[in-house]
Amino acid sequence: MPLILESNLPGLELIRRGKVRDVYAVGADKLLIVASDRISAFDVILGSGIPDKGRILTQISLFWFEYLKGFVPNHLISANVDEYPAELQQYREQIEGRSMFVHRAKMVDVECVARGYISGSGWKDYKQTGAICGISLPSGLRESDRLPAPIFTPATKAQSGHDENISFETAAESIGVELATRLRDLTLGIYDRASAFAETRGIILADTKFEFGFVGSQLVLGDEVLTPDSSRFWPRASYAPGGAQPSYDKQFVRDYLESITWNKQYPGPVLPEEVVIKTREKYLEAYRVLTGRSL
């Protein structure tokens, strides 16, 4: 399969080109989402892609959409190019295996984050304030410790740069108490189901983020779901709280970037082949372990 850094689908309206996904309009109420092989770190798209990354992320999302569909509806219509509208068939080489044909949803302008363990920005918040997003936590927690119970920590959605953690109350002021409560309950419900499943695969789901939107009056789960780009997956066998954990994500990329002289501004550097290969292997391993399938 060719490396796809930017999809090129002439005749379709490109609505958005994000860090990974290209989104096209299909008629007035449908979208084609194409996951590229781009990779970003520190909110900068890097000069190298990771072969098959877009396919892997798409297939992991499809696995979870299917697993969760009895609990929460989603925006997916089909991921089978044979079932796409006729005008999309000509792009098969670029989109097969890495695209989703979906309902166009009015997205809620809040990132919905569930945390079961203390890591990342949550760990930074806790060290400074003893809380995450205004939620007080017991003193003495170590980095990567399991929390007493999973927590909902919303964030503002940023088109570029870091998302900003906010309190539940701030989210409720923005989108309304009723919707904020629904999102909190859905987010924690999905997290409970997904983390319980991941445990059966020997994986800890430390935290994850979701996006929701409305298709008509129905609230649906959208975008990507429970992938290594949107979640922290840790191997259970090596879990040792008190520091950062090995994870199924772009760890090799971050480690390499921290070892070189780079100001973490555009343009992103080109990655050595060894880092590209190891990162691809991590994404493939995440897919195999979670789904029990080979790509």
C-alpha cells in the first residue's frame, strides 16, 4: 500500500485537513473521512509519515464502533468502498482501508476525556493543584497511579496547539448542564466498557478522549475512537506506577525528538528510518493485541 501523506480527491470539497485526517463533503449531509499516514508530535506535523498508520487507526476505530454500538450510536455509514456512492469509487486506491463514509454531524465543541489513571496533563495539574480539572484527588498519588474512580475531565477543542483542560462547570456554562451531564455519563460509560475489554487483552486503558455530535436530534459518537492517537494504552505486564509507562503509541517518536536539537515549532523534522519502523510496529501491535486480528 502506498504511503498517503495527503489525500488528493479532485472533484470533492476538502472541508478540513487536520493533523491526521482529511475530511471531504459528500453532498449536503455526508462526509468522507480519510486517515492519512501523517504523524504529529508536540502539536507539529512531522516531516515523515508512518506507513499504514491511517489504515491502522481506521481499523481500530471501526472495531470499537462495532463493539460499542449497543451502548452508544455513532456516525458511521460504511467503511466498505464497495458501498460508497459511485462518485467515490474512483478514489479507491487512496481511500480503501483508511476511510469512513459517515453522517455529517454538528459536533459539540468540547473534548470529552475520561481518566482512570494519572498521567500526562492530568499529572501536571495534580502536581500543581492536587486536582485535575477542578476535581480534588487524594494526596500522595504517584505518576501513573490508578485513580480511586475514573473521572471526566473535559477540554476545549483547539484546531491548533494544545487543548485546554476545563472544569465540568465551565463546560456546562458553554454547552448547557443537561448536555454536559449526558456527555459525562456517556464518556465514563464508554470508558468503563472499553477498559474492561482492554483488561482482557492485557492492556490498561489509562485515559482516552471522545468527540460527540448531533445527527438531527440524535447524539452520536464521532471522529476516531480508542486509538493509540487518542488514548494511552499501557501493557499490563510492565505496569509499574511511579513514573511514565511504556505505551502503544508514538513513544519512539517523542523519545527521538527529545534527543535532538529542535524547538518544537514548524517545520517538523524528518524521522530516521529506524524510528519510523519501530513506531509502525507499535501501532500494528496495538491493533493485533486489541482486536486479535492481523491487518
